[in-house]
Amino acid sequence: MLGNLARAGDPSLPPVASVPTVEIRFENHHFLPLHLEIPAGRQLQIHVVNASPERIEFESFKLNREKVVEPHQSINVTLKALPPGSYDFFDDFHEDVPEGEIVAR
Amino acid sequence: MPAQHRTICFGVILFLLGVGSPKCRAQVDPWEFEVYPYATTQRGMLELETDNAVVTRGHDTGGDGTAEGTFPSQGMWYNAYEVTYGLTDRIEVAAYLTMAEPSGRPYQWAGDKLRLRGRLFDEDVLPVNLGWYAEMEWHKTPDFDDASKEFELRPIAEKDVGAFSVLANPKFEKVLSGAGRDQGVEFGYVAGVYYRSTRALSPGLEFYGGMGLLDQTEPSSEQQHYLCPVLWGELPHGLEYNFGVGYGLTRGSDRVVIKFNVELERFVGAIFKGSPETSWFY
């Protein structure tokens, strides 16, 4: 079971079906969507798709997460149940990429 | 608290403080006032870091406080250059060059270190995120240490609670060559509590200590314990910093140590492919 949960390494992963998933795409030097709302208090998975030719680092300071995403690859970021609040996300490799926001309500 | 529990707690405190035990070494690494998190340097990333500390109120004789060798700690500058590379998604390798400038003496080589560090599973798969740390150290003796070669192991534990991160790195160190080679395993600790305020500036509180041998801790007054309020964050261009002032809590500690660590990481290319889906160790 633990093996199935330890999934970060594979460079391009489909989301885990059993965990509610939201998708964030990176293309044209932007994250889409830039603002998204999620339910507070529930485990969640963010499926980050890098549809661009650039290497990015998907990072969130407030969520304490950072992962490199190779061009045309995807990763999964699993989050435990979040309390209500606003959580940043950004590309740590490119300072000019607009920062996004995840709002847990 | 029941009387039986109070007795047990008192016993544990006495054990930890080493009341009545004979003198032996207490280990705090002044070249690296840093608490390690669960996360490792990502695969293909190269991190350059410099760790700096200066003892502004220390001891005037060698072998006391943070100085393990013949030079006194008072006025000593400790300076380490560290290169870390993310080997796999869960393991990093690092090499250190450690330098020092004792008061009134020239800036000079003090030793080297090689280290492997890893994380187990993905974030939050376990109730507490766990990792490991293994290090070989070489010291310039007798100037900066009385042991020329040491091996260190640390389990790493991290728990995020809201905006707080709690990190603990208990240290187990064995002298392989030089004074203390015939002794057992030394025990120390590195720990921290950090609050995530803003990316640029956040507060934290770090703890460093060395207590002597596992089976023969030093008298409490000769152990080293430091409380270190820190400010940490990320400056423009990805430059990360951690600045703090460490206050010694025992006679065996230096009274005041100021530390300043700076690091920068860049993607340079991965040697290995991504870890398999079923892996949890590498």
C-alpha cells in the first residue's frame, strides 16, 4: 500500500483516482487557473501539468511544497486536509510568472 | 500528574542532564548551525551554500564551548562551503569545505565533510515525515578537534501543523580516528520550530546541543545547549538565508554565537531518471 502512495518520482503521473483532484496547467508562461477554490478540511491532490517547453518548479511557501516539473510532464502534489485560508503557489524558476492562489473554504 | 509519572519524568531529566556522570566530549558542530528538513534537494538541482558563525562571547581556552581543538572559541569565525546535489527524488549528496579564523590567527582550513541525506516516502504519507542523514567528517587536529575522523547518523523528523513546521534531528556520532576512538557513541541534537509568515521574512526558534556519550552523559554544566532565535526567508533571485543569535544555556556552552547561512540552488541536470512509482527509499 505504501508503495502506491509514494508516487512523486515518476516524471509524468496520472492523478490518483481515490483522492479528489484539481488540475493546474502551466502554459504560455502562466499558471491556469491562477485562482482556485477548494473545500477546506478534505485531503486533496493537485495535478500539475507543465504543457510548456520550459522547466518549472511548482512551489508553495504556505503549503511547504516544491517540485520540479519537466517540460510536457506532470506531477501530483498530495495535500492533507487544509484549514480555511489562502495558500500561494508560484514557479520558483521564473520570477516573472504571476503568482497564483489556492483558497480553501 | 500522578506521583509515579513525576518520578519517571524526574529520572529522565536527571539522565538527560547526566547528573553524576564522568566527563567526556559534547558535540555541537559550529560549522553548521542548521536544522535539516524532511525535503531533500530535488533531483538534478545543485545547491551552493555557505554557513557562517562567529563566537562573540566564548571561552578563552581551547576545548571549551564550540571549540573542540586547541584554539579557543572566543572570537572564532567558523565558515563552511557546501555543495549539495539532488541525486534522486529522495537522496542528495553533499561535500563541505570547513574553514575557520581563530582570534588573532589567519583564516585556515579546518576540515572536510561528505554527506548523504534522504527522505522516506512522500509528504504526509506517514503521520510524521521521516528522513535520514549520514556523514563522514575529517578534522584538522589538534587545532580544531581532537578527533581526526568521525561518522555521524541522524534520523530526521518533520511535522507541519498549520503555519508551523517542527523539525528534529537527533545526532549520533562515533569517533573513528583520534581521541575518543575507544569511546562509545556521542549524542547531540538539532531541532527547530518555524513559522511561515512571508516568503521574504519569517521567524523561527532553533535548538542545538551536545550531551556527551550516550551511556555516559556529561555533567549538566559541561554539556552544551543553545537557544537560537532566527529569521529566515528568500531574497530576490532565489537567495535563501537564515540568520540567528545563539545563546548558550550552560557553563560549557559559549555565551553568544551569531550565525548566518546563505544558499542558492539551480537546476543543472539529472543523472538518474525519476524514482519508480513503488519506491519509498530512493
